Amino acid sequence: MYVYVQYMGSKNISITEDVYNKLIKIKKEDESFSELFLRLLNSQKSNIEDAFGAWNLTEEEKRDIWDDITKREGRKWQKSSFEE
């Protein structure tokens, strides 16, 4: 009898006890932490992708948002010429 076992590398990460306790609460009983992280990452990805194009903004709303962003301290923002 032959058994094929594929070893996947592993990494250690450090998390606070508070984060660990929260993860334990959402982890399924038969789920590894790696499976939990993949599930959470996949759900996050789909939620973000679902949001693209979700807002139907008027030109005035777009202008107001852009004006607010460009007036903030810190980074210098430049409007893309992609849509022009």
C-alpha cells in the first residue's frame, strides 16, 4: 500500500490573544486555521468585487468626493486621465 502525502510549507504568525479568541469563535469545528483564513479571504474578495460599480453617482457627487479627497493633508492626489 502506498500513501502519497504532500507537505506544504508553513509559516508562524504572531497574533494577540484577543484576535485568537475572536478567530476561535468563528472557526468551524472541523476547520483548520489555514482553512479559516482562506474562507475569510475568499469572502472578503467577493465582497469587494461585488461593490465595484455599485454606486450610481451623479457628476456632482463624483466632483464633491474628488474635491474632498484632493484637499486632504498628506499625499498629493492626481486625477487619472483614464476616463477622459
